[in-house]
Amino acid sequence: MRLYRFLTGPDDASFCHRVSEALNRGWELYGPPSLVFDAEQGRTICGQAIVKEVEGNYSSDLELSDH
């Protein structure tokens, strides 16, 4: 089955570490990153879609972060 996640967070080192951790756990980038400026908070927010092929059957109670 194919899993999908969308990681989001402030454009900082911690976001890059989250994406790097996912890549090192077998996830792959899916499309380009997205950026949006949050004028209220005065910061840029990043988003990155990732996908991963795993064994098993999909269930909506599947904990995606465990893969």
C-alpha cells in the first residue's frame, strides 16, 4: 500500500530535520515544497508532501508517523 503524509511547520532547521528524518525512514518526496507567509506571526510556513510504499492493508486508524 502507498502512504501519504504532508509535513508542515515554520521554515527553520527543525522542519528540515523532520523531513530529513522521514527521508531516512524510507519516505520519498512527493512534489515540490510549498511556502506561505503568515503575516500575523511574521514567519514563513513550509509544507512538503511525502509518500512511502509499505506492506499491509490501509486502515484509517493507521498511525502514519510509525512508518
